[in-house]
Amino acid sequence: MANFRRFRPDDLNKFSKCNLDPLTETYELSFYMQYYAKWPSLFQVAEDQDGNIIGYIMGKLESSPAYYKFSEHYLPWHAHITAVTVAPEARRLGIGKLLTEQLEAAGDAAEAWFVDLYVRKTNHKAIAFYKSMGYSVFRVVEAYYGDHSTDPTQVSEDAYDMRKPLKRDVKREHIRDDGENHKVLPTDVW
Ligand SMILES: CC(C)(COP(=O)(O)OP(=O)(O)OC[C@H]1O[C@@H](n2cnc3c(N)ncnc32)[C@H](O)[C@@H]1OP(=O)(O)O)[C@@H](O)C(=O)NCCC(=O)NCCS
């Protein structure tokens, strides 16, 4: 049984069940605190009956700077998933789905057009997870990751930039059917 609530700073002491996972990034402490200070409703945790953090999602709300308005890569107001992770022993119980739905609800409340995220092209489990929730590939960001999670002979790995339209995008204008064919460079994305 998991309890879902907003992140609190002392939760950082209890992230290890999640962050020992190699596909979960561990950031500087100040990075987590920035998200907490700016977008508390998009930073949610799942805790078990002993108070261990067994999952969390961390996100933000943003748009590209106004001076990019006429760029083809301009991003309108949207919610972004910076991290979502569930401890290995708590997977396939619906925790990741519930956390993501909470972030989507916060995005809808803020009138965001869509939710987006980056995921390694070889992270097949996470891609299956996102697809099951209605996300699709919007574009491929080449060599986005400066390492390779599954092939040590490669120095970098592409990312899928995946999106799910929110309620505001009634006409589904912010997604594409053939996103795998749209390749961009890391310098094109902000
Ligand atoms: C991706 C992750 C967050 C999913 O969390 P989760 O709590 O296990 O996911 P859920 O139980 O909510 O799964 C919802 C649905 O997603 C799909 N899904 C989830 N994990 C899957 C897997 N390993 N393989 C295939 N489909 C999967 C299924 O359709 C699942 O529904 P079902 O269990 O009824 O079949 C978790 O695997 C994780 O923490 N991975 C490591 C960190 C990571 O890769 N994060 C994403 C970085 S971008």
C-alpha cells in the first residue's frame, strides 16, 4: 500500500531505493530544491508503510523564451517530466501511472498544452510505460545523452522527446504521428 503526497525536503534522505537504479539520474541537491520551490504541485512522492520513498515524479512548467517565438522549435506553455522513477520492488503496481497522472492533472490546472519528457531510445520499458499512458514520440534528439546506457562502445545515445496532449490541446495540434522521422540536434532544444 502506497501513500501519495507532495515532496518534502527531508525526502531526499530516502531516495536511495529509487536512485540506485542506473536509469534514474541523481542530481545536485540544489536542483531538487529548485523544483520544490518553484513547482511543488509537480513534485510528488509515493511512500510505503515504513516511510520509504518508493517512487517520485519531478516536473516543471515552462515555455521557450519569447525571442524563440518564430523558431520551428519554439515550445509553448507545457509541463515537463524531469524525472519519474519507481523502486524496483514496487514496479508494475500502477505507482508510476498514478504519479504521472498527478503531474498531468497539475499541467491541466495550469492550462498547459501538453506534457513532454526525454527518454533514452534504448529504455524500452520506460517507452512502453509512456506509450501505455498515451504518450507518443514527437522528435528524436540525436546524441542527447553523453553516455550510452546499454552499449559501452558508443559515446552517446539519442533521446526520444515524447509528448501527451493535455485538455487545452483540443485539436491535438502539439503531437505528431511520425515523430521518429523528425531528428533534431541537442542545440535545437531548450
Ligand atoms: C518506467 C517506470 C517509472 C514505470 O513505473 P511502474 O510503477 O512500474 O509502472 P506502472 O505499474 O504504473 O505501469 C503502467 C503501465 O505501463 C506499462 N509498463 C510499465 N512497466 C513496463 C515494463 N517493464 N514493460 C512493459 N510495459 C511496462 C504497462 O502497460 C503498465 O500497465 P500493466 O502493468 O497493467 O501492464 C519504472 O519502470 C522505473 O522507475 N524505471 C526506471 C527509471 C526510468 O526509466 N524512468 C524513466 C526515465 S525517462
